[in-house]
Amino acid sequence: MNGDADRKRVIDVLVGEWAALDRLLTGLTGAEWARPTCLPGWRVTDVVAHLIGTESMLAGEPVPAADIDVTALPHVRNDIAAFNEQWVMALREEEPAAMLARFRDVTSRRAAMLAGMSDAEFDAPSRTPAGQATYGRFMQIRIYDCYMHEQDVRAAVGAPGNEDGPAADAAVDEAARALGYVVGKRAAAPDGSTVLIDLTGPVRRSLAVEVDGRARLVDGRGGPATTELRLPSTLFLRLCGGRTAVHDQVEVAGDRELGRRILDNLAFTI
């Protein structure tokens, strides 16, 4: 991170995203809390349990013991998923009002913790879902995770919204970090190729990846793109999060086979 300005920006966006989630959850009916989401095995209330669990862990609370072996569940494929599932199982029978109260309590405490941190604490080394980095980097990932789960809830209850603004911008930034790996490693783009991913809105962004020994995100491109993909930012994020495999809103120009490989491999989250 780069000092107090970056720390304040990250914290403001994260706390703002918690407020957006609060507003969304406040308006849900009991039946909507029980709706299944696109995430295997999880209802809306389970998504909220996951969010509560991660912030509770960051607040220093112990992970609750589960009544079953969560690693035996078909959608639990790694240690992080097992951790998430322990919180889901622990809160599975909570009523919506109690879940909302828990969410408000833990996010309020976490907001106070973050506001009281120094730059040194925010920049301190920390384990994150993306490996060893800093605590501030972890909070950037928290914005992405919370925003993606807000959109999961919205999709489940048929209430689209909040598709632009600071949290959506931050989520696109987070997804863009993975494009070098996606294009170069997973999609095997050949050396010398350039890929342009043009996000048409609500978040508008042109993301260029050049492959020259290694694939990397660049500020601009020197010539025509080998492959160009045009798609809405909301669809881009859903593809990056493995929420859908539907490409019918994507326009592909240039090397269509490379474009297909990129779309098939955009999902990078655990």
C-alpha cells in the first residue's frame, strides 16, 4: 500500500460495501433468505454466514466446530472452503433477523478496528487468500469477495443493482490482476499476441494483455489486438468468479479460438 490515502480509500470502499449488503439484506423476506444461490450447496443465508465468518475470524474469534466432516461435502475442495463451511454449518439454523444482527455487529466491530489501524499495521505482512502479502492487500481482496457475494444474493433474489461505483471498480481491478495468468498460462496465448478485453459497462474499462515471454497487463497496446473481447463488466466478473459459463453476451473479434480459450478459463477464484 502507499500510505494513509490508500488505506483510507480501501477501508472506505470496504465499509461502503458492507453498508450496501446491509441495505440489500434488510429488504429480503424470509423466503428470499432461504433461496438457493449459484454457489453449490449455499442458500442466501449461507452466503451471509460465510461473510460473517470471515469477518469474525479477522476480529479474532475462533472458528466454530462443525457437527459433520465438512471436507466430505462435494463442494468443499480445499482448506479455505472447509473453513468457510464450518461457519455456514454453525449458523445454518439461525433466523434471518438474527443473521442480519450478527452481520451488523461484526461489520461494525471490523469497521472500528480498521479505522483504528496505523499505516504500519495496514502494511504489515499477512497471509491472504492470494498468498503471503500485506494486511492491506487482504482488505482489497475482502472488497472483491464481499462485492461478488452481494451480486450472488442479488442474482438469487432477482434484485440486480450496485453494478457500478467504488466496490464494482475495485472488483474489476482485482479480477484484472489475474489476467496475465489467465491469458498466458491457462489460455496459452502464443508469444507476441495481444488480448484486449473491452468492458462496455456499467464499469467501463479496456484491459490489454501482452504476451512477450510472459503475459502481463499493460496500460495500452501498440497495435491491433490478436483477440478482442467485448462484454459487460457484470458478466466479466461473473465469469472471473466462476458464477457462469454462458458467453452469449460476449463479442469476439480476431483469433476466435484464443478468445474461446480465454473465456473458458477466466474463472480464477477458489
